Amino acid sequence: MKKLGIVNGQQLFYDLDSIASTVATGNTPLARSGAMYAVTKKEKRAAPPTIGPDCHHDPGMRCAKCFEAYYDSIKDPLALSDDDDEAPPRYLNNNMRDAKYLRYLSKQTPHIKRQASGRIKTVHISEHAASVFNGGLATFEYHQHRIGFLYGRFEGDEVIVETVYEPAQEFSQETGIQLTNDIYFRRVEALAAFLGLTWVGWIVSHKATTEEESPLTATEVVQAAQWQLERDTRFVTVVVSVDEQHQLEFDAFQVSDQACKLARKGYFAEQDRTKRFEVQTTKDVDIMAEYVRSIGTPYLTVPIGISQFDGKFSGSFPVVNRLIDPIAMDGVRFLDERTGLPRDERYLNLQFLLFASEILNMNSQMADMCLALANGEEPSEEYEAVIRRHCEVMLNINH
């Protein structure tokens, strides 16, 4: 009684008027608690359009397995979950901290697992694209590693590669391949868009590896994960392995969804070039119940099929960002050699179109020309005449 502040003999009574006014204004303990701890209703999930693949009930019904299968199918595996940003636990009883804290760490630490299949099943690369990239390797007598950007189309779970563009790059044994300032890349992207193509992957060369090693190095895995995140989850990596006899072997990969998620969360550290096939991380990861800070590249890569086909692009034209850029004589020679071809085939060479884009107006003439090529139509003869006149003028000036 003393704790309640009630003196013995004091009369206790209720003020009915006060109670009535308190209830009317909503200033009751229950109302105050409701304001502090508001209960929110969980939004009702939309019903799946079809029953689950393992369900055999009435097609008009939806069970828990239907919901689980449907929402698993549309869930983005690269999205960060609530556990990724969960704060460390705080406890009043320190004796309980160890077990719960270990569970917290277990949820925070990535458990590295091999991925069975990628988002793409097969890469179809044109013989023209493979030949152009091989030409770049031969230019430097196969002593320099090179990369190229693959342009084509995504078709379901397949990638069709029509052509390749080699960006400005430098190579040394100490630093590997380094991309440099490229004055042509934006124009190439515009031309690809006019042609109905998009950047679908990249191709990289290096020395042939032994059977025990992975075809993808650590730096290549990290770069592929970044581009796969930025461009498209179907983005592919083609590796060209060159042996001592200069024989080429083509392999295709995607990095796993888990690798993309690690890249998004900033787990990849600066890579140690002495450990070519071990991806270094900034935090601990769990591999088979062992906490480590390096991941073997096979854990983060998914092999996919690869094949070659006869594409629409053809012809040989000097490639920019190699030793010598094309000149006016190259433009005239290219057109003369392909005079017998229909105009809808004659100009289908990315390097020639890039050369022509410096002569024709990019937003009108080149757009119209590329759109016609993309639709299988013959561009206007006027465009070739303009290109020829420009090249002839340049040749006369130089002579």
C-alpha cells in the first residue's frame, strides 16, 4: 500500500465524470499503447495464376505449395534479403549471448555452394565474331591477352552472338589487361542499338590451363560478376584458351548468382595475381563448414554450352584499337571487294559501319542505313556514294 502512495484510512472512489471524458478523448492506457505499438495488417499476396508443379488438386484451388512454388519462381536471387542488413543482437542476459550471436553470424556469413546451372544454356557465337577476335590475337602474335565485347541477342535461355568489338586496352604481364579511354565505345553502342543488337557478354583470352585449374581466373570472375550485375543476369563470359601451338579452345561460362550477390555486397577484395584461381574476399565466407577469405573460382562459375554458326556479319576490315586504325583506302577496298553482294549483306561489318559513321550523319543517315540492314532491306545507294566520294577526296588530299 505504501508503494502505491495510499495512506491507511484514505477513501478510495472513482470520478465517473472524469472516466467518461477520458474514454471520450481516447486518452486511455489501451489507446496510448495502441499508438505506441500500432498493429499493421499484412498485405494479402496475390494468388498464383496456376497450381504448383507438384500439386494434383482441383485447378481452381490454391494451396501453400502453390504459393511457395510461384513466389520462388519470381523471386530475384540477387536481391538482398532482410538478413543482410540485420543488426547484431542485444541481450539483457549475457549468458544467452553466445548461442544467439553464433546464429546471427551464421546468417550473416555467406555459405558458398556450387550452382548447378546458369540462366543461359547455350551461347551461339558466329564464325565471323570468332575470326575477328582471333585476328586480334594474331596481330600481337598471341603474346598479349585480349578482351572483346560480344554483341547479339538474348533469345530465351540462349545467347546469339553476331559480332565482337575490341575496346581500347593495354596488356602487361604484371598488371594483365587494363581498359583505357575508348573514344569509339559510345558510337558502337549506338550502332548496335540501330542494328537491333545489345551487349550480351564478353570474350577474354589467356594461356591454356591444366585440367586441375579453372578456365576463369579470379580477376575475370570479379569482372564478370560486375558486368552481369550491371548489364543483364544472362550476360555471358567466353574464354579463349591459347596453347603453345596457337590452337584456340572456346569455353563459355556465367558466374553464379551467389557471386553476383557477393559483388553487390562488396565482398570482393583486390585480387592477388599470384593466386590466379582464388577469389580474395574482404570478409569471412563459409566453404564446407570452414571460414576462409578466398574462394576457388570453380565455386563461383557455371559452365554453359557453346557452338558456332554462320552469322549475317562478314568481311574483313581493319579493327580500331589495334596497331593501326583504318584509313580511306581501306573503305574503298572493302566496298570494291564486296560489289557483287546485295546491299543488305555488303555493309554488314561492324568495323566498316563504325568507319562509315565518321562520314555519314549518325542520327539520320547511319540510323536509317542500320535499320534497313536489321530488317533485311537494302539501304539507299546514296550512302555508299557519299562514303566513296569522301574516301576519294581524302586519298587525293594525301597524295
